[in-house]
Amino acid sequence: MLIVTFTLVLFINTIALSTFPRIIRLTPISPAKIVQSTRLAQPDIRRLLDTSYFKSLNPLERALLVELRSISLIGFGVIAVMGGAGAYLLAGAALRPVRRISKAAQRISASTLDTRLALDGPKDEIKELADTFDAMLERLHHTFELQGRFVADVAHELRTPLASLRTNLEVVSADPDATLEDYKSMVAAQERALTRLERLVADLLILAKSEQPLSQSAVTLGPLLEEVFCDLKYTAGTRQVTLELAAETEVVVLGDASLLSRVFSNLVENGIYYNHPGGKVAVNIDHKESWAVVIVSDTGIGIASEKQAHIFQRFYRAYCSRTQHGEGAGLGLSIVSAIVQQHDGRVQVESTPGIGSTFTVLLPLQTTAGHSLSA
């Protein structure tokens, strides 16, 4: 604003150097008071700094230019003061929402994440900043809630086997007539509790690993599923469940073989545990466009439609009873979802109670250049 005003003052004074003599000549004034001059050249800003030129003007021209300069300087000062004050007020009004955002950010803590700015006004950059801030708080609030529930669920899952260990130990230790069979029974109960603890810790470690950068390599899904079937063959036999594997073509993806093995192991294991004697778990491997498609279907007890949206949440159990899978902690399908997402894939479920469930895992195919390709 100051630069523009100063430029305007210079422009007015420069034009005046050429126009004033012409106006004076055309005005009917006594010739004795006018000194004829041939200084009618084009306006030149250097004339303002040329003192000899200024002194050569006649008294009327000098008086007019002095008056013009005085008025220009006064006007420049007034504009500078008023413009500065106006700019300060406008800047304060424009930045008031920013100060509000700053103060809100200073008050934010883990206990006040439900705070929202809800800024009203035109959809400008400040409104966009406030909305972005509110969206960030919403994500943080949701994340902290999930973290709190996760910690509470972990504590609950750890408390149960630890309480079982302590109870069995105290009961046998406090009984002076405890027999060898009592001690054997205690050892068996403690072994079950320790197995459950080991499984829970292993699942938590896998969940933590699923949030870290991947160590990727080419993984052929056919042999990987054959190894999974080999590991679960005994479990399936004890529950009288048949395993079937069908691979249409050789399908290769880019990822972590151990994590992908855990994905399909969890899905097949669920199909075994939540099945009927004489039931079946079938796995089909195929590809569609740029996706590897692995379909795991079973003839088990199925999942109710209202529960299907929650089965991938941590520690969620579609069945409250532990009679079918006593070692489960509700982490199996959440591990599946986390690992598949880490591989830029998707997992879907379709299930009908009493008929069975079908889980579809989509993973990006490996390209010839060694990178995964997804649609």
C-alpha cells in the first residue's frame, strides 16, 4: 500500500512538471509575471531531483509545485497512518479464526479430544483450515478410543489365564492332602493357560508387525496354501473336517510369506473350528484382472448378518461361548484384516447361519517388473 501510494505521488508530481507551464501560458495572467520558457519536454521523474531545474522555474510555477509537494506529503502521511491502522484491523479480523485455532490446539490433550471448532463463515482458506483441524481431532479421538479399548481388552484377556494359573496353584498348594493326580490336573490346567497366553502374545506381536514396513518378496500362493493345509491336517482330522484346495493357475503376489501364511491359516482354522463333523473347508486360488483371488469357504455354523460388520474388530467374538475354540481371543480375523490391508488388499465375507461362510481375499498380483499391481 505504501509503495503504491508513493508511486502515485511521484506520478502526480512528474505530470505536474509538464502540465503546470502549459496551464499558466493558457491562463490570462499579466505577461510581466511570466517568464517565457521552452521547458515543455515529456515528463521526467529526474526533474523532481534536479534543484537547478526547480530554481529556473518562474515564481508561480515554483509556488504551485511547492504547494503540490506539500499536499502530496501530507496526503502520503495521512494515507500511511490510515492505511496502516486499517490494515492492522483487517489483518486482526482475518486472523481471529487462526488465533482461535491456535488457542484450541493449546488446550488439546488426551482428555479433550472431543473439542471441535465448528467454525462458521465463508468457505475460504481459514474455514478449510478449521475443518481440517476438526477432522484431525476426530481421527485422533477415534484412535485414542480404539487404543483405550485395545489396552482394556488385552488386560482382560491376560487376566483370565493368569487368574486360572494362580487359582490352580493356590488350591493345590493349600491342600495338605493333595495327591499326585491333583498335581497332574494342576499342571494340565496351567499348561492350557500358558498355551493361551502364548497364543495371545504371538497374536499381539503379529498385529504389531502388521503396522511396520513390509519385507516383500515374490510369494506363490499355491505352495503356501499347501503348507497351511499340511499344518492343519491333523486338527481337521480330529474334528472330522475335510480340506480341499483348488488352484486354477499359478498365482504370484508380492508380500511377506510368513504374514500371508498366517492370514490363510487363520481363515482355514476358523473354518475347521466352527464347522460340523463331516463338514468341509475349501480353498480356491484364482486371479481376476490385476488381483489374486483366494476364496476360503466352509460348511460351518455361519455368522449372523448383524455381526458380520464387526468380526474384523480386535477381540470381537461372533460367539460368546468358548466351547468351540477355547484358546481364541478374538484376534484371528483382525489379524487377517490388518495383514491384508498392509499388502494393499481387501478381505470380504459372506455368511449364512447354519449353512457356512465364505471369505474372499484380494491381493495385488506381482508384475513382471517385480512390483504389485492393483486396480
